[in-house]
Amino acid sequence: MTPIRKSARNEDCTLRFPLICRNRTETTVWCHSNSSADGKGTGKKARDEEGCYGCFECHGFYDGGWVQYAGWTREMVDREFDRARKESREKLVNKGLLNKEVAA
């Protein structure tokens, strides 16, 4: 397990999907981007730098659970992920796990 993935332990959820998030920090993991532009491929996770902190509920929602909720689109989910990624990158910089230039 990489230092970035390990850093998720007991972190607050940054995804915070409305009506989904429970922010149960004991379930927080590092959620990788689902975009091929970030390195995601068949059987391959995106680079660790392309992720965010997410609780169990938000992680499941991001990874496809959103399709069963009326009103959610892929664009909306991706926009929330991008916001969470930015917030998580700032935390990684503060923890010394990510270079400021990469986080920008």
C-alpha cells in the first residue's frame, strides 16, 4: 500500500455527496479517478495523485452507484470528484506526500 493510500486512514470524506455521505472516517479510503485521462484502464487504477478521500458510501456512489439516483449525471459526479480531488491534494501537500506543483 502506498503512502497516499495509507494516508486515508481516519480522514474526513472530501467527496461529501449530498444525501449520500455519512463521513464515517473509519471507512475512508483513497478513491482513484475513473477517468482514462488520469491513467485508469481495464484492470488498472488511475495514478494515486488522481484521487481523493472518500467514505464507504461516497466511494460506492462515485464508482457507479449514482446511476440509480434520479437527477445525477456523470458530469455532476465528475465535477464533485474534481472538487474533492483538489481538496485532497491540498491535504497531501500539507502531509508532505505530494509536491505543490503536482497538486496545482
